[in-house]
Amino acid sequence: MPAESYIYEDGDEEAELEFLRESLEQMDNLTDKTTQLLKVFDIRLKNLGRIIAPIYKSTQKLTRLYDNIEATMGTLDDILLFFNVAKDEAATIHAGPDESELLPYLDSINRLKDASDALRQLDLESAAQSRKEIHELLRIGLGNLSQLFNQWLKQHSGGIDPAAYVNASEIPTFPTDTLKLLSMLATYLNLVNDEVSYDLRLTKTYATIRTRHLQKSLAQFSEMCSMYVRGNSLEPLPNQHGYDVASRNSLAEIRFCTIRNENWYEPSTSPFAQYTINIVKLFQAERDLVRHIMPTVISDETFFATTERPFEAYIAIGEKIMAFFFSSPMYEVLHALDVYGYLLETESVMAALLAPNKNQSANMAKMAGRLQAHLTKSFVALTVLLRSPFKEDTMPKQTGGVNELVSNTLTFLSYVIGYKDLLVSLFLSMGDGHWNQGVSQQSPHVSHHASDPSDGLSIFQHYLRDVIDALSFTIDQGGKHMKRPALQFVFLINNHSYLARALRDTMYAGDDESQSVGLGDLVGRSALLRIESQIERSRKGYIATWKALMSSFPASSLAPAEKLSMFNQGLDDMMRVQRSYDLFDADVRAMLISDATDAIVPDYEMFLRQNPDKSPEFARAMKYTPRDLQRRIKGMLDD
């Protein structure tokens, strides 16, 4: 390349560089001036901020003051409205609530309550006057609501028959809609009552109405119990010598020993048992109703207030029933047993219902405890009575019939075993042989011990065996009071046969799977065998009394006609006596006829064969042929 060209290019570059240098210097100058200008603006802005700050703070205060004034004006407007609430709501309050539309009335009361709360904050005479008017309207309004609550509650509180329902859940109370309204009203009244401090006595209102309902529902059972006690209380027997009218226990014993009871208590028929069942059902239903209607905070208090008087009436009737049991004959023990069973079944339920009220809940347990003590004494008293049965007022009749004490005791035992499950636990708690305390263990009518002293059933069987043995002893003692030898043996045979039949006919074990265990099963066959052996001994004695009619036959000093005359006289006397016997058991009658026939007919026939006397004296003395004698004996027990 030529040299001129290089020189030219260098010159252009220098010119450009110079231009750039000048441009940069101008920009530096411009930047310095801009910086100075910004500094001036910054200073001026800071000065302006210091000038504006006090003005801004004053503006904020003015804004808050305006807001406060505006709020105060709004509050004053509201307060002024509260002064008019009494006037605005008076007509609604005085008119009372509409049963079909309750909410408007509740809203009216709420507005009165809000006004009362607001005016309470003002220390003004006019506010106090308005509050007084509002409080009067609140009193009227809440009173109207309370009356409505009372009215709705009464609609279905006229009493029912609880026996018509199987359990508490079936007992009718209130329609669902009414129940909801009552619940809403009770909740509202309780809440408002607390806030405005009015004494509405909501619990008392409910308790008063529902207490009457419970009393009406239970009145029939209370009356049934009273009628039962009046109808079955003992009155002095006629011609009871040496009887102290005040001694009802003595009279009860006399009744059991001398009057055959025909009206035995049937299970589950006790009026007090029915009372117990139905009061528990009613209380369960009432507890559920209280919980549906009343607020939780007062539901327990309301339930206890409602049930207090009905339960006290129940306990009072229970005391009368207890007193009746304590002075009644032995057969009322069956009634007491039934009641005791029902008390045990319901005691825990009632205790749970009345748990917070310990005094009330303990009353039923106390009654059951007293009844248990009475039952224990009664079972012991029976064995004591059987071991010393016959006193001046309890002597057996001179008829040879089944003694009333024997009959009553066996019937009593047949009913008692129906409560076997209940008695097993009772006898286990009393212990084996408790009924024999103070009695010699060598006594013939005391067995030694139960097969298993730790088993309630074994103890109960031991007791039954001792009662049967004591009853056999009673029969033996009764025989000793008979005034004629033949009558003594008839009494023994008749009563022991009655006892044996009672055991034999109640030995069901193995005969039928559906058949319950009977008295004979519980006592055992050994007791039956002992009684049957006693019957055989008595039959031998009875036969001996017949053979005594022929005691003159062997006499060598008497003529055959004289012997026959003596026999005839003795036979006629014997026949006359036999007709007075009370013998209703066909088997016993057949047994006595057979024994009498076997005792004298063969010997009579032999006497006639050995004395073929044809003298007129013998012919006149010959009153009976052997066939006539058999017919006479066969009909000797007929009326």
C-alpha cells in the first residue's frame, strides 16, 4: 500500500479521538450540574416534609374525631330507640304468645331484654323509668311463656296405667312436635331467667305437674296394697283362750296350725310387686322425658323434685307391707319372697335412677335388707314350730284327719321351691344349719349337715330334709294327743301317708325333661323310705287294735255266746268310732279296710268253726256271719 494512504488514516483517527474527548468532558460537566441540581431538590423536599408533617397529624385527629362523633350519634339514635321499645312491644307482650307461631313473641322479649341491658348503662332518670316499664313487660312476657309451658305440659300429664306397657320405652309421653316446643321453651326460659334474674321456678313448675301425673298413675297400686293389707290382716279367732290380742305373731302361729289355708299366694300377684315394677317403669320414662325437655343443667334437679313425693309414698306403702309380713302367718312368707325377689331385681335400676340422691336410693336397699332378715327368721321359725307344735290353742282335732299344720306346711313347701333360685343364694348367705342353732344335734329330726356346705342348693336341700323330718315328728306328737288307741294309729297312718304322697308325687327327676324339680326330688328318696317305714309301724298298731276285739276268744272261763256278745259290742263301738274319722284319701281308706279285714275276719271264721254251738244263746249272739262282717268293715268309713 502507498505511504500517503497510511498518513491519511492516522489523521482521521486522531480527529475522532479528539471529538470523543471533548464529548466526554461536556458530559462530565453536564453530570456535575445535574448532581448539584438534585442535591438542591433533595434539600427542598426535606424542608417541605418538615413543613407538611404537623398538618398531616392534625388531619388524622380530625378524621378520628369525625368518626367518633358519627359513632356517638349512631349510638344515641339506638339508645333513643330503646326508650321506645316498651311502647312498641307492649301490645305484643300483653296479647300473649301465639301457640302456632312462637318465634315472634320470643323476638319481642329479646328486644325488651336488649333494651334493658342498654338502658342499664345510662345514669339517667328517664332511663330508669323506661327500664322499669321494660322489666314489667318482661315479667308479663316470661309469665305468659311460663303459663304456656305449664299448659302444654298439662295436656299429657293426666295419669296413665303403666301396667298396660311392657317397658318404659313404650309408655307414651308427648307428641314429637309438642316435645320439641316444650324443650325449646324450657331452654329459652331457663336462659332468659338467668340473664334477667326473674324467679320463674321452672323446675318447680315441671315437678308440680309431673308429680301429680306420677301420683295418679301409681294411685291404683297404692290402693291395691292398702286393700290387701286390710283384707288379709289377722283378726282374733273366736274361742281362743289365753290369747293376747296384742300378740299378732302368736295369732299368726295359731292360724297356721289350726286353719287350713285355701288362699295361697300365687307368684307375681303381689300388689306391692306390681307397684315396684311400675314405679320403676314410670321413673325410667320420666327420666328420659326430663332429659328431652329440660336443660341439662337443671334436668337432674328437676327429675329428683318430680319423683321425690311418689317415691316417698312408695316407701311408706312398703313399710305397711313390711309390717303386715312381720305379723302374718307362715303362708305370707311366699308373698314376702316374691316381693323380695322383685326388690332385688329392681334395686340396682332404682339406685341408678336416684344415684345422686343417696338417701332416697338407699331406701329400697334397706327395705330389701329388712325383708331378707324377716325371711331368715321365718324359715327358722317354721322348724321351731314343727318341733313344738301343739299347745293349748293348737291341739289336733280328734278326727284322725290330716292335721292343718301338716297340710299347710307341705303346701307351703310346694310353693317355696318355686323360688328355689332365689332361696339358694339366700340360704348360702345364711350358712348351713343356721336353722338348727340351739337344737341338739342328736335330735331325731335334725340331719347333720349339707352334702356340700359351700353350695347354696345343697344347704337348701338340707333345710328341706330337716323340715320333713320335723314334720314327721309333729305327726308323731299329734298321734300322742289322740284319746283312743285306734284313733292314734289312724292319725299317724293318715298324716304320714299324706306326707309320703306329697314326696312321692313330686319326684319328677328323669320322668320328663320339661318337668321342674319337685319337693320329693330335693328331699330325696331316703326321707320317703323313713316315712313309709313309719306307716308300716302304725299299721301294725292299728291291726292290733282290731285284734283286741277278739281278746276274749281264748278265755276258757267264758261261754262261746258270751265271747261272741263281747266281740259284737266291741265291734259296734269300733264301727261307730270309725265313722267319725276324716279320711278322704281313697288309698288310706282302702288300706285301713284291708288291715281291719285281715285282722279279724280270718280269726272270726276260725272262732266260728271251733265253736259250732247251736244253742239259742249262741244263735242270739250270732249277729254277723263272716260275709256280713266283711261288708260291715268295707262300709265302716262311709258316712
